[in-house]
Amino acid sequence: MTHQINMTDQANRQRTAIVTGAARGIGAGVAKRLARDGLAVAVIDLSEEECAGTVEAITGDGGTAAAFAADVDDETAVATAVARIAAELGSPTVLINNAGIGGPNAGVEETSTQQWHAVTGVSLRGAFFLTRAVSPYMTAAGWGRIVNMSSISALGDSGRVDYAAAKAGLIGFTKSLALQLGRHGVTANAIAPGFVVSDMTRVAAQRRGRSFEEHQRIVAQTIPVGRVGRVGQPEDIAHTASYLVSPEAGFVTGQVIYVTGGKVD
């Protein structure tokens, strides 16, 4: 018989969170914030060595974290990693599906089948594999939080049809999870960042022949929230994720929160 626990019980013990793509960028920022909030954090990326910096930052600050290697687009690797996490850190009841890649800018005619499968596989299929593996722990506990990292590109991106499709797919996935899992005390929401300092946006600057600093200054001029030359930071996304996985957000589900500084396209 499954033992059900209420929200107060859950809030009073350390929860385990999984953050994918957490070696750097938004994923690292979210992992560090959740650890400061008191969660034990499983840091997932392609290799444990890549995760070391995030783990060390968390443990050095007094938090609990461990590195786990997994290609999120490999269902066997995902199932193995989740089983290890449950055994070593505790049953995961918070999941941040953040892992994603972006291919080179290309129109639909230039996008190769291989690129399409790679980009949609990591962002969309990977989120499915992780959620399928983790949701039983959440439903058994009667409590869970799923946050899928979408993007403003879900609204359309003429140069990245693969990326836009993957991020839009995550929104439909999120809303479906909210409908299915709500009766088990599990919420599912999506965050859609705008321009955020990351390896991906650094590459975007290189493709335009700009230094990253110049690129940020140019983009900052298009963002309504005036922060003088300063674009989105991983911490901006982490703040939102922190709220969405909190006990206080238990009546917020099926939502897409655009964290873009007011930029709408």
C-alpha cells in the first residue's frame, strides 16, 4: 500500500531535486538556488566531471549535491541515473528538465534530419524520459514539482525551426502533465526564458561576428526592463524555478512563465 504524505510533512523534510543540463548556465544557476533553498540536488549532465563545478559550489556553500552522468536522450541511461539518485540522495520529487542544445541557425530547407533529431531529442524526448522515470516517485509521495525549460523561441524562430518546435512541444507536454498528475499532488509548469547569458547565447554572438559583450549590449537595448546593458542572468530563471517548486506554489500548474524582461519576440 502506497503511503501518502501531506504537503506539510513533505515541506518539513529535505526533498531531492533533479536538474538536467546542470553543469553550467541556467541549469547550474537553478541547481545552486534549489540547494540554497534546502533541497538535495542531483546534478545531471553528460559526464560527472562536467558537473564537478556545480557540485563543488553547492557543497562548498553547505548544501547537498551529487553528480550523475546521463545522456537524457538515452532512456536506459536515464532510468539508471534516476535509480541511483533515489538510492543515494532519496526519492526525487522535484524535476527540472533543463537540458537542451541548439543547432546552427538554419531555415527548414537547410535543417538536416540529424540536426532535427538531435535538437528535439535532447529537449523534448529527454524531458519525456526523465519525467516518465521520476513521476512514480512523485505520485507515490503524493507530492511533486515538474518544471520544463521552454523558451521564448516557442513563439516562433525563423532561423531555428528545430529548436522552436522542441520548446513549443515542451509547453504542450507541460500542460498535459498538469492535467494528468494534478490529482496526485504533482504540479507541472514551464519557464520560457528570453536572452540569458549562457554558452548558447555566446555561440549566437560568435555567429554574428560580435564579441559577447557587444552582443549583450545590443540585445539589452531591445529589452523593456532597463538594466543598462545587462541581459537575463541564470539567477533570473532560478528565482522563478525556486517559487514553482515550493510548497507555496501548489495551486499553480499548467502555466508558462515568460522570464524575458518584457521582450515578447
